[in-house]
Amino acid sequence: MKQFFIVFTCCIVFFLTGCTQNKTASSNGEFTALRQKEMNILLDKINDKNVFVSAQSIKDFNVRAEADLYIEDNISRIVYNVIVDEAKIHMNNVTISFLLEDNMNVKQVTNDVFFTNLNDDGKTLTDLQPDGEVKGTTAFRAFIINSSSIDQEFLEIYKKVYVHISWENPDKTHRSEFILVNAEPSKKLMNYLNENKPV
């Protein structure tokens, strides 16, 4: 557990101090192709939202999402963090990708509302197993909030996170789940949104 949270803390510092708009992680285009493939999968599935099951219905692992507020240099960001842990089966090379509601694209300063933990070489994906040393894995992204766009629609849709979890079984077969997760907002974020919502 300690190892997991050390890695998590280092990663979140990197992401929050870096650019909040998704940039290609590799100059050779490989990661762009992987990222685009994952995005296309979610964009295709989101046309029929009935394919997304609730987080509570997943039996093989636990999945949840958190939404927090991060402010630096008077720039406010909402940080989405999707966490997969408590695996009850062996899950190798766990990929987490997520997409927000399409209208969140215009309510935040961003090129898109997608993120995936896939990298350019595919070698840092996490393996999970019952009672394993690594307890969980995560994917998170910070978006700059367009405060003038905080309205009733924003408040109704910002918690909805459409998640694609995929992994490899020990026999090398692949499995995936499409899950609609309602992000749990922090108290700090809720106070910020209440202060900036229209009267």
C-alpha cells in the first residue's frame, strides 16, 4: 500500500504542475494511436449509454472516482481520479480510460474530456491480484475550470465519469468493462462550485 501511494503522490505532482490539456507522450505517434483507439472505443460506446453498468454491479474489483479542486497561480482546476483496487481476480496490464459528458468540453479549458493511463511503451501498466503487493491503480487528469460556465447543467453532469477498464487474464484472454461512475466531489470542490454558481 505504501508503495502504491508513493507512486501516486509523485504522479499527481507531475500532472498538476504540467499541462492540463492532453499532449502526445511520444514523438513517434505510437501513443497517439493507442490513445486515439481508447478514445474511439469510449466515444462509440457512449452513443448507447445503456452499455455502461453501475460501479456497484462490478464483482471482480472495486472502482470509484473522485473529483477534487486544485488552485495554483489563481487558476482553478478540477482533478478527476479513477481508482481500481480490491481485485478479486488476477488482472494483468490494467488499462483505465475515462470520458466525461460531452458538454463538459466547453465548460473547461481543454481540447477534450478524455484520459487514459496508456503510455507510449505499454510497460508501466499495473498488474493486480487478490492479496497482491500492489493494491490498486489509478488514472487522473486535471482540467482548468471555466468559472463563467458553472451553471445548472455543469452541476448536473460534472460527476458523471464514463470508464473503460480492460485487462489481460492469466490465460492471455482479454476482458473489459464499461462503467458509469459518479465521482465523489471533495468538500473543497463543492464549496468552490457553490460560490461560483449563478444566483
